[in-house]
Amino acid sequence: MGSTTSRRWVLAERPAGIPDGNTFKLEEAPLPALEDGQVRVRVTHFSLDPGMRPALSRDTYVGATPIGSLITSAGVGVVEESRSDRLKEGDFVSGGFGWQSALVARDKHCVKHDPRLFKGNVTPTAAIGILGIPGMTSWFGLKEIGQLAEGETVLISSASGPVGATAGQLARLMGAGRVVGIAGSKAKCDWLTAEAGFDACLNYREADDLEAAMREACDGGADIYFDNVGGEMLDAAINVLKPGGRIAVSGQLSEYNREEPHGIRNTLPFITQRLTMRGFVVLDFVREFGTAAMQMVEWINDGKLIYREEIIDGIENAPEAYAGLFKGDNFGRRLIKVS
């Protein structure tokens, strides 16, 4: 018969700083009966996304998460029951399933995946990782926002994360001349240079002068800064950009838990160096996701593009694992396996 109830994490109170055990509440509720056009999905994995942190505390472009509401995230799962002409029992699907073990959803809110795609080096959870929002953010952040040209130098913050690590490898495959990462440990930097093909990586925790370390690693300066962090790191990177440099703003990890944001202090180089800074929501490019994903699958199976996943077992461990994202504990795409 499958799932008749769902275990789900909801927002218990608005966090100040890094979310803790009081922020979330684990509930169990019965699932409703299906209506025409709906399916019941058993969730196998869901993602832990730092980008949804602002909505826990305040209004954002997607609104504020209401107290008592499901915590949002991407998920993958299997259709257990269907009253849909488009989806059948056993189909592998993904969608914005949230932090829960099962759900009833409209079929149009589920993406059906061809199981033949997930073979070789491509895991099923890649659907919500390198082939999902993180990977697409990397692809379109470089091509559309950064306007990467052959031979250019690309500097990437939070470079061992799912967006940063993919962006660095894609930059190389798209013709960058030099790719430099910024990460928070020697192990992460070693992986980026030895396994992921970065030319250099600096450990920001060991840099006495972050701007000078960036400049040295970039061999004088960068053409593109792929920003996942914001704050002081962004300020330092602004001074390292060459004339005509571009900043693609993907995330602001260092700002999400601050009551007062650091913001941008170094604004003069935007004039003197003719810099451009642009933020983006990757869903603006959703019509082009399929083409990008197919190219990435080819590169993954050819061994030209690699990715790391950190799969944590047990839905009850989601809050602690989520808080770890803001402490630098993760190394790769952090997912919860629903058990």
C-alpha cells in the first residue's frame, strides 16, 4: 500500500543566527486521498539548501516561510500511487518536495526522469544536485551572467560546495585559462586541485591578507568572480578584478545569518575598473536546463566532470546537518536519505 502518513519538518520559530534545535519541529500527519491529476510520492532523498535560509527569518523574493509550514527543498522519490495520465506507479521523479518522507502532489509539480540517464557515473540523486539547481546555477552563472570568454581567469568562492566545484570544472571545460578556488580547509583545497582540475586554491582560514592571497593565486587578477559567499570575501575580490571584470552573484552564505549584513564597501573599482555585478535566479533559464544537463551527463560519464555528495541517513538528522552548512562542515552536496 505504501506511505499513508508523512514525517515532515516544519518551521517552529524564526531563527536569529544559525538555525538550531528550536527552529524546526518534526511532525507526522496523514496523507490525503488522491484526486484526479495527483500522485503519492515516497521521498528517498531531499536536499539541504543554504539559499532557503533568508526565508526562515524574513520576507524574500519567494516570500517568508510561515510558522508551522513545511521546510522547502528539492527532493527525489518514487511514485507509489497515481491518478495521473502522465505519471504511473514506479516512476522516478523529482520536485520541490521539502523536508518530508512522503507527499501528495499535482503531477505537473513532479519532473519525471528517464532511468536510463542515471547510469555509469551519474547517481539518481544527481537529479537534485549537479543536474538540478546547483549544477544549472554553475552553468548559467558562467555562460549567461559571467559571459565567460576563452582564456579568462575565474575566481570562485565556496569552491568545494556543489555550485562552486561544478562552476570551476565547467569554466575549464568552457575554455577558461585559469581557475582559482577559495575554500575553508586544506583537504578541500587539495581535492579541488588534485581531483577537480582547479589550477589553484587558497584556504581563506589561513590567509592573513585575503586580497593579496587572491591576487597571487589568480596570477595578478581575475576576469570573473563567481560569488557564493558575499561579505568580506566579496569586498576583497572586487579589488582583485581586472578592468572589465564581472561578478556573478550566486549566493551570500556569509550574510544569511547576520542581523546586519556586511554589504559592499569597495565600490570605487566599479568605476575605475569598469566592473559589472549581476545577481540571478537560475529558474530564469529553466527552458534551457535540458540542453545543459545532457552535455553535463556526457562530461560526467567521460570522466571530465566530477561531483561529491554527502548523504546523511535519517530524516531526524536534517536540522543538525543543515546548521553544519553554515559552519563549513559539508564537503559536497549535502543530502538527507529518508529512512
